Amino acid sequence: MSKLFKALFLGLIFLHHCNPTNVQPSLLEGAIAGLSYRYQFGKAQPVDNTDLYDSKLFGEDQVEEEPCLINFSSRGYISVQLPFKEGFYQVPSEVSIIFNLPGVTDESYSATSGFIEVMGVNLGRINAYMEVDYDSLNWVEGTFVLDKCY
């Protein structure tokens, strides 16, 4: 019986040290119009007369390495308007997120559920985590960085 208690005690110690809050979330990835999407660069530009920023999150197909110079995506990208400050934002009530497939006007989808958590703002950059979806063909989850552009 004491061996059972000892094994139970050791198991509880092991489980205690396997704290899931210490696990780093993965880079933002998912699907846009059923095509795979994995985040590479992001930019945020101020919206006149508001505290919001128009942001675009481009996929790994981008060649340009300066996010503020990217004007076009040959594949899908994500656009969002959000404040450049820390906080937790519900989708779609507080922020809107659109899955865009360039060149196809009828293939843009507004996310219907999820959230964005802006975890840090530092030196013109946002560090954030997002979980949003429209349906099984349009969804993303993970971390991303936005550079503030003017």
C-alpha cells in the first residue's frame, strides 16, 4: 500500500512540473479559403482621427523582408483593425478580422468568433496571440508581431 502512495505522490509531483502555462504558443497559422496560411510579416498603419490601426498579416510566401514596404500579397492574408495597446479583444464585437484571398472579390470572410490578446507593445511593435475563425476553411491560431508603419 505504501508503494501505491509513493507512486501517486511522485506522479503528482511530475504533473505539477508539467505546467501547460509555460508552453510557448506556436506562430500564427491556419487556412484562408481552404489554402494553408502561416504568418511571416505584419504591418500596422494608423487610421486617421482614431486610435485604431489597419493591420495586415502576410503569409510566408512574401519575399519582401521590410513589413512596411509590403503592399500586395500573392496569396491569402489577414486584415484587422485594432488599437495599438495591450488588451484582450473579442471578435467580432470589439475588433473585426477579415480573411482575404487576393484577386478574388467574393473570397473575403469576416471572422465570426474568437479573440486577439495584445500581450505587449514595445518600440513600435505589437506582440499578440490570436484565435479566430469563420468556418473550417478560414481559421488561424497562434502568435504574431506587427510593426507600426507611417
